[in-house]
Amino acid sequence: MAETKAYYPRKMMASLVFGWLFLILVYFFSTNSLLSQLQAPVLISPQSDNTYWMLHIFRIPQWLLQHYGVSLAFDIILTVSCITCIFVPDQRFFTWITVAGVWLLYICYCSAAGKHYAQIGYLLAPIPFLALRNYKFDFLWDGLRYWVCFLYVGAGIFKLYYGGFASPDNMSHILEQMNADWFIFNSKGMQADTIRYLIDHPGISQWLFRLACLADLSLLVGFFTKKFDKWLLFALVIFHLGNLLLLHISFIEQSLIFAPFLPWQRLAIYFHSTHSND
Amino acid sequence: MFLKKVYQQWRAFFWAIIIALAAQFFFMAKGIENVPFFIYSMYSYAHQPQDSFNVILVKTQGGYLNPYQLSGRESEMLMNNISYFSKMKKLAYQDYITPTVERRFKNKLPINTYNFVERGLVNNHLQFSKYTGWWKRYLATVYKNPFDSVMVVSAYIQYQPEFSKSPVDSVIFTCYFK
């Protein structure tokens, strides 16, 4: 296969994506949620996920969680690998370690927390960098973009199929459930007033739910053109901000899912001209 | 168009996409999440109205601890597994996953292999007995303030006729620090 001209600026993207991932790991560190900071959790929760079952049968999460020295070594290796990927993007060894490391970190964390989270942006975005050749990277990055579109469109279809969209007051009940303990500590202020207003006005809150569903479904456009990527990015950011403010679902881990919709060519031109001026 | 290009230029990746799509649709149809085939169906179902909501709180001598002061990851690690522990406590510390493991593997695997599999998937009494000790250590890590003791309790929240918490808390477990 003859090497074709690269569509995406892989090196610059690697530095930025792994830099972004490094900041997420710093956030994990600052919030006591790297493996070595979890104080060796004792309960596991593989639930019905076969991948979790396979890893738990072979005691991999248990081994990583239960031995402080092992978990500390794991955290150090993951962080150093991620930093290496920022500065040395043209290699595959440390990229493999980083990708495997974040997936293991995710599975161990979810098993110990007793809930399998859907915040997976930081798991998906580093995968395309396993390809070193330009055309392979381009395909993988586009594949990632389509996969993200597929996930969100799927979420929109689920809301239609399972009746959440058509329900007259679904969002009001979701808000009641998600804020039951939050209101004990936050009874005053603009955020509390807004949530209370939405609970008391199911019709209005349900239209917010429908807007969120339409934001999910809007990613269908992403299958046909990249022209509207900035609007899709905008829809995703607003969707996750809404989740944060109304349902208290943090999206720092998920934020790397925005990466496929960034204008990478324009960023490359900008960085190139900035460096040329220097 | 994308798939056509992939098929022409990188056949192995094309088949990987087809297999991944087939697996994704299979797991979506089954409704079972299998990493890395995530199912984004959360909040899709029409939620039914509820009279009250069960909440878990941490009670200190100075009042209830606000888990929303912590980061999302800290409060998830600290609070989410309590309901799991509480559920298991009600089942006399029999892990709810045990019947599933038995159904899948018992009498299908040699006894030694079955025991190995079961020990990997099911929380045993020893793990449950160590749980409160772990929880106390993690609480001390995330809350820098020292406590004499804390009680983990369950309570009910009502929105009608007005927002209120049940006056009586039900104790799940107590931790002593001194």
C-alpha cells in the first residue's frame, strides 16, 4: 500500500489528545481516584458484563486493586506512558500501554464503585494513535468519529423506542430522582430554583428532555458530512452541560469524546503559522 | 462511502468494523452491556412517578456530610457501593450474582475450575466483613476533617406536599475513628 497524503495532522493531534488525557489523569489524581489512591477496595461488582467477568475470573482487577505496590506502579506507568505519547507521538509501544492502562483503570474503578459508568471519552480517543501510517490513522480517526455519532444517535433512538420521548412528564421524574439528596444540601440558589421550577412544570422539563433527544439524534448528520461538525460539537457540549447542571453528571472523563469534532486541519494551520512567526 | 474506501484500502479494518457493528447490534438487542460495546440507553425509559425516594446519607455529630462538595468521582466511589453493600446485608451477605454464576457454570465445569471461577466473581463473607474498614479509610482520604464517628444511614425524601426528609434514619453501619 503506497503511503497517501495525510488528511489529519497526526503528530499535532497526538500531542493534544494525549495532553488532554494527561490532564484527565491529573484530575483523577487530584480527586483521589487513581488506583493507588482508592485504599484497596474490597468489594467487586462485575455485574452481567462478560468482559468484566473474564478479567475478574483471572483476578486482574482484584490484583491491581488489592496490592498497593502494584497499583502505584500501574499509576506511574500509565502516567509516564501518557506523557511519553505527548512528546514522542511516532511510536506504538507507549500508546499500547496507555490505551490498555486507561481501559483497565476504567474497569477497576467501575467494579470498585459498584456502577459501570458511561463516561468513556478518555477510553476511545487514544485508540486511533495505535496506527502509525497516515492512511490508517485517518481511517481510525474517522471511524472513531462515526462510532461517537453512532453511540449518541443510538441514545436518541433508545429514548424514542423506550417511551421516554413520548412520556408527558419523564424529565420531571428523572429530576426528582437525581436531585432527591442534592436538595438536602442545596435548597437555595439559582440552580436549585431552576431545578425546582422544572420539577414543578413537567411540560417544560419534558421539552428539555426532547431537545436533549434531538441533540442526540442530530449526530445523524455526522454520518453524511463533516460540514456541520462545529454545530454537532456545540450540541454535545450543551447536552453535557445540561447533564452537569441538572443531573450533576460530570463530563470531564467524557470530554475527549468531543475531540473527533474539532477542526484539526485549521488548528494545524494555526499552530504552524504561530511557530513560523516565532 | 467511508466503508467503501476502507474496504478498498484496508481490508482487515473493514472486517473489524463489520464484526464490531454486528457485536454492537447483538448486545443492543440483548440489552446487555459488554465492554467495549457500550449501550447508551440510560434515561430512555419512561420513569414512573414515585411517592418517595430512598437516599443514603452520612451522619456526623455536626450534621449530614454533603457528598456534592466532593468531586463526582470521589462521591461515586464513596456512596455508590453502599447501596450494594446494604442490599447484600439484607440477603445475609450472599452476593446476588451467585445464582447467575451457578446457572452458567455449575455442573458444566469441573468442580475445581468452578470454584476458581466463583471465587473470582462472587464477593464472599470475608470481603463483606472488610468493607466498612475500607469505606472508613476512603472517607478519611477524601474528607480531610477528622471525625470521631460517622453513621451511614438510609432515609426517604418526599416532594409532596412539600420537599421533606423522613424524620427517622435507618442505620446501615457505623464507623468509629477514635
